[in-house]
Amino acid sequence: MEDTELACSITLARLSFEKRWRRLEEDVHSLDPMGGRGILATRKCKNTVLDHRESDPFIQIVAQRKMSSRREVRERVMQALYAYEQGGGSPEHIIKHIIRPGLEDDETSLRFSQRLFLRAIDGEEEANEIIRSHADNWEFSRIALIDRLLLRMAICEMLSFPDIPPKVSINESIEIAKRFSTENSGKFINGILDAVLLLLYEQGRLRKSGRGLVGMDSLEERSVAPDAPSIDQAPGS
């Protein structure tokens, strides 16, 4: 560890992640009469399941685990950014102690998480300026830190990840905020990001391709509508 504050931030972030993982394992084990089969399959996130057992609760848990894996990666990135903001240290050090553990065998998720983390750091100034432009009725510093990080991550995905639909970035940020931030954070983040999405579209800055084009058609119609009102109050302010 490079300093005490960083060590504390990393420890808290990892404990939060590990607590949720253990809870999932317990849920799977309670539903699995074979004892252990569910946990093993869940850990490996197998790409196939038995089609004739779609109604099996165990199968549903495994499927849910697979579908939510990208969200968990985003949560890991959010925790890494939180540790970076609170304790400092090098990005490489944060990647080693927060992002990499548990993802060594998942090259795709590891690559995505590292790229999102580094891009969110590099794009901090630009993202903050975009956020400020849609939050002119209150001070930027009064936004909860986790909300600021999630907003920055989503804006980064909109600008730098062509294959991710903008609505996916927004919805993921909302759900993570509901889990980790204040009661009103989901609504607040939705309002900011919806306005940001329209702005970036009108500026021609959304360079989406393939799957990332999903939902883009609706933006053309919205772009001729009056500007959305600014958000009046940040949660926790």
C-alpha cells in the first residue's frame, strides 16, 4: 500500500464487493439441492444452461449472474474511482488491488474495466464541465461523490465506447446509484444524463456503431424539442 488512506479505501471497496458475492453464493446454495453445483456453476458463469430446466430456480440464479456481470464490473470501476478520489495513489496501484482481483480469468471484463477506469480519470475535467452545464442551480461540490463518479463513467461510455448503447449506460448508472448512493440519486442521475445524451447527440459527438446504435433513432425526434429544464437540487445537498 502506498498510504494509509488508500489502504482504507481499498479495504472498504473490496469488503463491499465480497459481501455481495458471499450473499449470492448463499442464495444459490439454498436453492441447490445437489449441494455445491450451483456455486461452482455461478463462479464460472457458464455460457450454456440446460434448456429443459428453465423453470429451475438454480438456473434462473445462474442466468441472472451472467446478465448482471457487466454491472458488477461497473460497480468495481466505481469503487476503484472512489478509492482513487479519496486516497490518491497511482491508477496502476488501484487497478492491481481493486479491479484486477477476481477478474484475472475474465479477460473481456478485465479489459473493459481497466479501460473504463482509465478513461474516466483522463476525461474527468471534460465530464465535470458537461455535468456543470446541466446543473447550474446548485454547486458542483454539493453533488454526492458516488453520483459524480457514476455521471462521469456514463459520460465516458457515451463518448468513448461505440458499442455500448447510451440508454444502457444511463440505466446502469441509475441502478448502481440506487444501490450505493442516496434515496434520490437514481432520479437525479437520470435527469442529468438524459439531458447530457441529447446535448452530445445535437453536437454530433456520439460515435456509436453496431450494438451501440440501439435507441439512437429516438434522439433525432427529441433533438428538435425545447431544451430540458435544469435540475433544481442535488440529492444530499
